[in-house]
Amino acid sequence: MKHRTIQLFTAASLVIIFAILALGPASAAPESPHIDPAVFTELSSSGASIVMIVLDDGVDLTPAYAIHDKAERGAWVYETLRAQAMRSQAAVIQELDRAGLPHRQFWIVNAVQTTVTAESLKRLSAIPGVKSIVADSPMKLLPPEEIDVNAASVDLSPWGVWRVEAPWAWGQGITGKGVIVAGQDTGYAWEHPALYRSFRGYNAGDDTAEFDYNWHDSIHEPVRASSANNICGYNSPTPCDDHYHGTHTMGTILGNDMDPENPAWPAGAANAVGVAPGAEWIACRNMDQGVGRPSTYIECFEWFVAPYPVGGDPLTEGDPAKSPDVINNSWACPPSEGCTSDKLDVMEPAVDAADAAGIVVVVSAGNEGPGCGSVVNPPALYPRSFAVGATNSTDALASFSSLGPASYQGVEYAKPDVSAPGVSVRSSIPGDGYVNLSGTSMAAPHTVGVIALLLEADPTLRGDTERIKAIISATADPVLDFQCGADTDGSPNNRFGSGIVNIRRAIESLQQQGFISGTVSNWMGRPLKGSLVEAYADGALVANATANTLGSYNLTLDPGVYDLKVIRFGYVNATAEDVQVVGGQTTNVNFELASLREYLPVILR
């Protein structure tokens, strides 16, 4: 019998709602299983289909997490995935060039976008290494739950900014300075009074802006015929919002219409709508008037991990050193837009690569509530996404907020990770105005702003995505809830996650010691008094404790990440790796040890 190590962490992991297509196995001909049936439907109706040719990946990004410098970490991910794409896509590119078919290569997801006919589809599907060919179908943005554009009824108070205690951080001189946030959405009205000073490319000295590496438009042509007259055009060289949603989300992250040189900044602004007004932003447009394709979302993720100049080449001009610290993703892909149960995974490599590159991927949990198990759409569904539910001004959960548990690839786990204000949130919109919107789209940006403030408070956290998520989760204001299969203590749970994000508690935790506690028992649950529990940091022993008569132990440690080892005479040693300790919080780690007598026959055999 093998010993088991049981870990219960206080840390959590990873939102709103729009559209992506996660692509899965399909088939090369009707009798083959790796072509999306939607491809055949489009071929039969129009004779051509825009597709994503997905190749086998197999790259292990785990080594990136051992790299502590964010720039080096991002460079390793970029070079590793780019080399794999160039190598494995060669045969596909050769065939596309032979057939004269325009195409775009991606490296963040091992895929190539092109337009196929029935004949070219047959040839491409026969190439070794092609895993699936899926329709790059248009997907429609899901609107917020409520929209109030009547200026007379707009609430002028940014209650969400106050609820996450951002003004407390401002009072400590922490506004997000030095932190780069990013958003992919409907675009951004960068010249809005609440946003232009914070745009990374803006030069206050001569009132000019540089857009290379700071802005990207993944909308190169009309996504559908009805969207041909886009006010932003296509391949826009400057930030533009053809809707309003993106501008609103960015305003919640850092919007403020006062000059930072004013002594009253930021709290004294007429429109202090942003959580982290000192941060800088970059952005990518991923939808055409609210409609995108899988390729447009993937392209934005790719640009974030290694930004390149306007009109540049992602394979040769990407610069991971210019990547953001955190990305807001207020969109999702529902089944109605193609993300059915067999097509959920094509976007996941992009999320995983961004996380491995040291970028926190914050996403809206979704607006499919109030039923349990309603966190069902990418990217909120992915384990490494930091999914955010929505609350109102009384700390009640919004009726539309999606709930856990989530089920993905046969595994069930808790979602959302945290919650944040998402009802009647006032923020910026194109035209220099402000409106109230509701949705988990509004909750995710509050969380991005909180992360930006945390990173200014402790710059050593930059790039450590697991640590950042652990702190934000452990210091959230817990909301006890026993619905939807919550843990026995009601927090975290599958409605609020670990609770409502709170930057004051997060920053205060940086100066406090934390705790690890738990029990050591045998396989029958009997306590193992006298077990020695050792804590290691970077391979060095830093603390130890002995289990009492109840098998309980307690360790007091500085905030950080530790490996634990349990030693007990007559039993097999047990370990727990990468245990997160957050200041002022307790992380529970329970051990179940196996007796050596159970292993002796195996050893002697």
C-alpha cells in the first residue's frame, strides 16, 4: 500500500463572459475522428471553412516555475514554445504554401489558422502530428446582466473601489505604480480622461503616445458579414473600442481623471473609478463589435506573453520583457457559441503558457447563475485561470454569478476562486462618459486592480503567479456558505470562492507570520503521537514540530513557500511540496502515513 499525503491549502487559483472556442479532437474525413463536424457543415454550405489546425504539443512548462526572474521566465516560455511550433508545423506550412493558402502560425497554442476547401482539408488531415482541425467560428460577446446608460440614474460613487479597500492602500502610498496590467476585450478608448495618462505608451512631456508593444489588434478583417462597417476599422494601429465593454473594464482596474501631479490625486478625482490608478496598461482587441474567433483570443494571449510592434511578426519580434503582470479576461465561450463538451481544451494551452510566463490570468466566472455547477465555460473552467464571481454592495452574491463546482476533463474542483464587486459598477465608456454595468465582467477588473496594488507593495512577487493567487485568496474576506457542496467550514465554497478580495488584508499579510497546522495519522485515522514534521525552504530546514497525543502539529513561519517532511519510527516518511504560507493565515496540511510492515513484503519480494 502506498502512503498518501493529503494537502488542504488556503490558497486558491483563478472571470466574465464572452466567447472563445476550445477545440478538441475531430476527424480528417467523415470516418476519421479528428475533424470538427462544423467544418464539414461550412464546406457543404459555402465550399470553404476557416479552421485552426491543431498539432500535438507535449511541451512541459513545469521548468518555468523554477525560474524566479519574470523576464527570464517569460523568455524561456516564448523560446520553448516558439521552437516547438516552428519544428512541428513545418509539414503543415509546406502544404499550405504549396496550395497557395494564406495562413497564420501560432506558437502559444501549437496551431495554424487557414481557410480550407474539401480537397485541401483531406491533404492537411493526413499530415502526421495533426491532432485536430476545428472550425474557427465567430463567437458573440455576452452582454452584462444589467446596463444603465441613463446618466440621471448613474451612481456616482465607485462603491466597489471602496469595498476592496483600495483607498486604504492609496493612503499608504500604494497605487499600483510600476505594475503593468493588460486587458483583451472589445477594444479600449485610450484617450478617455480616466485612461490616457495610464497608458504605457503615453508620454506626458509632449502629449504623444507610442503604440508599438503597447497595443495590438487581432481583428484583421470582418469576423462576420454584418460587422463589416466597424468604427475602428481593422488592424487598427491605435487603441479603439468598437463597443464599450473593454473601456469599462479598464476603467475599473485603474481609471482616474485627475492629473497624478495634483496633491489630491487619486482620491480627490471627480471620477476615481479605478482600483489601481498608478498602474500602467496595455491592451489587445479580441472581438469585432462583440464577435470574435478562437484565433483572435489566442492571438491576444500570444501578444501578451511576448508583445511585438504594431504590424510586427510574433515569431521573430516578440519581447517577453514587455509583457504585463496580470491580464483581465472579461469574456467566455458558451456552448451556444461552439464550446461544447468535446471542444473545451484548445484555449487552455494559451492560459497555461501565460501563467507559466509569470502572468496572472484573471477571468470572469460567468453569468450563468444561480444554479450550482454553472462555471462551465472557458476560460473560467480552466484550473490555472483565476476565476472571479460577482457580489453586490451588501456583500450578497449576484443572482447571475456562475457557481461551482467545476468539472473539467473528468476532475471536479472548486470555483470560483474569489469574488469581487460586480453589480452596478460605475466606470468609463467611449465618448468620455461613465455608466453603471453589472456582470462578472465587472468583478474581474476589481481583482486585477487589487493584484496590481499587491505587486507594488511587494515587487518580489512579480512573476510568481501561484504565490500571488495564494495571497489574494487567503486574505479575501470569507463569506460562509454551505450550498453547492462547500467544505464543512463553509469557506472557501463554490459560491463566493475564498471570499471578497481585500487589498488591506493582502498587504498587511506581507508583514505577518503565517501558520501550518494539521494532523498525522495512520491509514485507520489513529493519531501518530511523536511524529516529527519538518519545514524546508529552498532545501534548508527552517522549522520543525512534534505531533501531540491527538496527532496535531503547528508550525509558525514567515510568509513563503515550503516543503514539508514527516518522520515517524515504523512508518514510511511522507512529504508535501510547495505549501503556501500567507501572513496571518493558517494553511492546513494533514498526513496519513503507511506502516513499514505494509511495505516490508514488497521490499523483500
